[in-house]
Amino acid sequence: MKSFSFHCYSHVSRVDFSSSLPSISNVIPADYQTASKCRPIKAQTEIRVCVNKTCRRQGSFETLEILTGISPPDVSVKSCGCLGRCGAGPNVVALPSGVLVGHCGTARAAELMAGLCGAGVSDVSKSLEALALRKRAEGELKTGNFSGAEKLLTEAIDLKQFGGVHIIYKGRCFARLSMGNYSGALEDAKEALALAPQYPEAHICLGDAFLAMDHTDAAERSYSAALEVDPSLRRSKSFKARIAKLQEKLAAGNTR
């Protein structure tokens, strides 16, 4: 498999992030451009995308959407304030390595993620195609075309891209639940959870599948696990509705 070389990134530099963002200091010359210097991602890798005024005008929200959609579970993608070098945006930085990439539009963002993941050139097109399929499927879900959404999401999974797969499994789980395919939804929830154990939506999907199958104890454990990962879910209206439905089924079971 052909791997990426970052010679095309004319605005890649090494940055010292000993001080907090957005202060950038100790920038060395921009010859940090070879694949040998860009190690595959490890746990706790974080990519920050500047969404300050200038970068926003240059398309940083689109870059953020692409990176979020194709990132593996062990890569956190977040927006941030100014990274400096205004006018050379959208600007993106990968932490903890401190690699700063300028002019990082959507195509370059996909290449950057693939390169950091140690993926090949062909994986870029696969990931972008899978993301496009997922976006189409989300549109079908909104209109209630669950079978159409399931088909699109299955096509996306079959592409075997390097990132974002857990989100696709989550979407297909929802489609299958809506179609009454509870066993298929359960398998998708398990796949999402296996890929991303810290993804709260995967725990919620698992709970939803168990609840649909009247496995209330398992559903309760799954929802509790989701809360452990993301305590802010307690404020979510949709999560509260799930807990209320669970409590109704538990109460009904106790009166039998």
C-alpha cells in the first residue's frame, strides 16, 4: 500500500506547545514534510481546527466536518481559536506532535488524517466516499426511508475505510431498530462499541436494542455505561425519554 508523503504541504511546521493555545512559539523551518516524521496516530491524539474569523471565511467549518467524519475513535477533533498565520487558513494542528498545517481544505484534511493514520492514498477516496454515503443516509433517516438508509450505510461499511466506521454502525443500528430488525441492530451496536468503547452513542444504541428486545436489565447497564462515559447525557431530553421508557418497562415487569 502506498503511503502519504507530506511534501505537498507547503505550510507544515513543528510547533512547541509547552505554552497554551493560541500562543505559538518556537516554529522551526517548514521542512517537516516527510512521511517518516509523521508517525501513525496513537491514543490521545487531538486535532484542532481554527474556526476564528479569517479561517472560518476560508472554509474551516467544512474542514472540521470532514476531519470529524473520518476520524478513528482514538483521535479527538475539536475546534479552537486562532493558531496564528492568519490568511494561510484553514489552519489545523495535530497534538501532541505539534504539526501545524495551513491551507487545510477538505481534500488536504482527508489526506492529513490518512497520513497520520498510516493509511494509503486509496484510503482517502474510500473515506470521503463513505462519509458522503453516511450523509445521504442521514437524509434518508430524516424522511423515514429506513431501508434506503440501511442500504447506503451498508455500502459505506463495505468500503472498509480507516475511520468513522463506528458512527456508520451507529446509524445503521438506528435504521434497523426503526425497521424492527432488533437482532441486526444489536449486532451493529456491538460493532460500534467494539470499535469505540468510549463512544457514548454506541452504549446508547446497545441499550436501545436491548430495550426493544425487552432485555431491561441489559438496557439499564448500557445506559449506565453511557452516563459513565458522558455524564452530561443526564441533561439530554432524548436520553431522559429513554430512561423514562426503561422505567415504564421495569415497572410493568414488577407488576406481573
